[in-house]
Amino acid sequence: MITENKHLILEEGREINDKSSWRSPSNIAIIKYWGKHGVQLPRNPSLSFTLSNAHTNTTISYQRKADSNKEISLKFLFEGQRNEIFESKVSAFLEKVTPYFPFLTQLDLEISSENSFPHSSGIASSASSMSALSLGLCDIEKRLFNSFEDDNAFLNKASFISRLGSGSACRSVYPKIGVWGVHSDYSGSSDQYAIPYIEKVHEIFTSFHDDILIVSKKEKEVSSRAGHALMEGNPYAIPRYAQANSRMSELKEILESGDLSSFGTIAESEALTLHALMMCSNPSYMLIKEGTLSIINKVYQYRKADNIPLYFTLDAGPNVHLLYPQEYAVPVGQFIESELTKHCEDGKVIKDFVGMGPQKLS
Ligand code: PMV
């Protein structure tokens, strides 16, 4: 349980001037989180693969303030340039997490962040950026107060803090697979933070690929925040949450057995269910585009004709994530090149795979 901690305050006269740098990856949910309540608490449990190539690097430079002003003091640079829009968002986030890191008001902060993928690539960067930032904040706490019992306690708090920034970000702090939300089949699971996947996993999933086909680079018309809120009046919300719960149980068995066909059935249905929920909310909206549908139909045909276990999933946007085992990387790569890149904006594809989680850079 993470609690507010009033004791994390710097004693008078202690000089501080240091920095902490972290790289944290994005993740792709196989069981989707869609619908929330309270302070960023999920309506259903979710499970994701942690990625590798799509990541954010964040450096927090921190120095003791010269005055006793209690405001957050922040300068925020995105890709080397001062960015005032991001600065005010990050500043609001830091204010929100100050009860957990009260020393933040005693520091002048300069945060510099960059993504491995272009900002306007249609890839949601909130999971990688909020987790990188939260890991940095926990690292500063660790250095200043030596307050974590062990690495598990450190990652637990980093996940909790990430969740306050962006729900799905809380799963990114763990290697390979993260689970967020209470579920009776997952011991230690919580709505407050994600946990690492400690169950048996068939080796086929530990090197799984996720190639992200960028159908549109535009920012989506309806934010995830608005989408989650619309679940509150959605007539299918209750059965959806029940479905996610029972799929969490099914997926646990599938991840152990390596049953690719059942894995693909769940992954694809989760993606289509997510978008169906958007289409039947009030007001309804649609984030998939023509290119999304063309790619999905070609994946169906290719899988049938070539008997290759290639599956898709979608985030809350038009881009398509292609999931497949490492041993099919060559034929799938050729298929993407010859048939699918024509549906992508500027032919853009980000090749990614299940990764080892965040990394401390300094
Ligand atoms: O973390 P948020 O609030 O951006 O919500 C993201 C939700 C999905 O990406 C659609 C699903 C998920 O579990 O990641």
C-alpha cells in the first residue's frame, strides 16, 4: 500500500544538485482497460506486453531551491525545446503527486524528455512518458532518503505514481508482461498499481513481435480521458467488465500453454470490442479509419491462406499493432512491406517486440 509520506522532507542546510535519467517503454494491452472511476482506478483488470523500441527517455535535474516558496518550480524541455504546454501538464501532475513526494516543493526541477518515436506518429506516448517520469521521481526519493526496502517496493511506488499520470502507464514499469487491476486469479493484483506477471509463460510469448502500422499520425479526435468517461453511460459497460474479467482467466492458461490461436482470438476480439464500445457510446464516435479496416481484412486473408499466426490489436486510435512470434519475422516482414505499408501514412511502421522493461540511464 502506498501512502502519503510527510517525512520525506529535506532537512535544513542540506545542499542538493543532481540528476536522474530513465528510459521507459510503451506497452500494448492484450486485455484492454477501458472505463475508470475515482482517482484513475480501472473498471476492469488489464494485461499488457511491455514493448522495447517505443520508449521515452526522461532526465530530471534537481537542485535545492534558494527560497522557501511552496510552489512546484519546473522547466520542461521536450526534444530539447522548452515546451510550455507540456510544462503546465507536467506541473499539474507534480502537484498531484506532491503528497507522495513532499520534497518536490523544495527543489528547482528541470525535466527533459524525448521519445524514440516521432511525437506526431499517432503513438500514444503517455505510457512511456509517465512511467519514465515516475521512475525518475522514485529514484530521486531513493537517493535523498534511502526510503525503499527493496526493488519491489521501488517499482511498486513507481507503478502507483505512473497510474496517477496515465492509467495504462502503470503496467510499463515491469519487464515483458504487466497486470493491473484486481483479479482473483492473479495473486497480489491491485487497482492501485500494476504487478509483474509471475505466472508461467510459454517461451513463444517472451520474444513476441509487435509491429505498429501507423495509419494516421494525427492526434485522435476523442481523447482516452473522454472515452473512459463515456463508458459510464454505455449500455454494454457491465457485460464488458465481466468479459474482461473472464478473459483474464482464459489468457493466463493461454500464456502458459502457448496456444496461439486462442491468444489471437482474444487479442483481436479485445481490439474490436474496444472500438465497438466507442461506436455505441453516447455520443458515439469512431477512431478506426479505412486503412485500419483494409489492414485487418488483409491480415485475415493472409492468416487463412498462409497459415501463419499473425494477429492484430488496436489501441484507442486507428493504428494497427501486428502480433506474431519471432519465427515468422521474415515472411511477416515481407507481407507488411508488400501489402500493408501502402495503408500507412508515409509508409510508416515501427517494429517492436516484448522488452525487458525500464532502464536507468545514469
Ligand atoms: O491509459 P489511458 O488512459 O491512455 O487509456 C488507455 C487505454 C487503452 O490503451 C485503450 C487500453 C489499455 O489498457 O492500454
